[in-house]
Amino acid sequence: MCDPATLLIAGTAVSTIGAGYSALQANAQNTYQARVADQNARLSAESARQEADNAREAALQHYRKVAQLKGQQRVAMAGGGLDVNFGNSADLTADTEMLAREDAGRIYRQGAENVRGFDIEGSNFRSQAKASRQAAKGALIGGAFEMAGTALGGASQYSKLKAEGFGAGRRNSFGIKAGEIY
């Protein structure tokens, strides 16, 4: 069977390689999460632009309906023999215009609120991507230190083993003789 020094070296090598592999896996996972978060941030920005377009379109449709209503009001007032530019008729037209502006303001405010929500969501996704990229970098750096620590620990144990003069016919501090490990 193998002597303890060979087993120690092999065990250290396997542990070091395992630490490196774990670091690479953690890096790959965090890099993937960063890409997903970046894509989600892009989709959120696209949704914000679409929401702004939708708000403008809704306001435009609203103003078209208001224009149609004002036209109907003017036709009805003129048909009733009223001067559409004077008195109650003018007041009705002014009130219709005022209410239309208030409704349009609500349409724009709701659209802006929705856009703000998408902007916040996008910002959160960008922060998540940044954190994932940092975690990916940290995994590699941490893995390198873990690999170095494992290798140095193995080297230290090997050094102690050699200092004890462990070799053929000699027993180590555990009372094991070289070649007795099965």
C-alpha cells in the first residue's frame, strides 16, 4: 500500500482541486445570475418605455373623445338656438375642457407612476447584477485562497512528517509503521 507521505500529497492535491472546482462553479453560477438580472433590467426599461407610450396614447384617445363630446355639445346647443360662445353654453364648454384636462392629468400621473415602478425595478435588477458579478469575483478570489490554504496545510503536514523521519521501518506519532496502512 502507499506510504503516508504519498497519501498526504494525494489527499492535499484532491482537496486543492476540489476547492478550485467549487470556486469555478460558484463563479459560473453568480455570472449566470448577473446575466439574468441584466436581462431583467433591460426588460424593465423596455416596459417603462412602453408604459410611457401607453399613457400618451390613452391621453390622446381621451382628448379625441373630449373633442367629440364638445362637438356634440355645441351641435346640441346650436340646435337649441343658443349662442355657443356666450353664457351658460360657454360655461359648459369651459367646464368640459377643465374636466378633460383633469382626467388627462390623472392619465399622465398614473402612467408616470407605472414608469417609476418599472424604473425602480430596473434599478434593483442592475444592483442585483452588480452584486452577482461581485460575488462571482469573490468566489474566484476566495477559492484561490482556499486552494492556497489547503496546499500550504498539506505542505506543512508533509514537512512535519519528514521532520519526524517517517520512513521504512519507522513509526510515526500514531504508532503506524510505513507500509502498514491498508
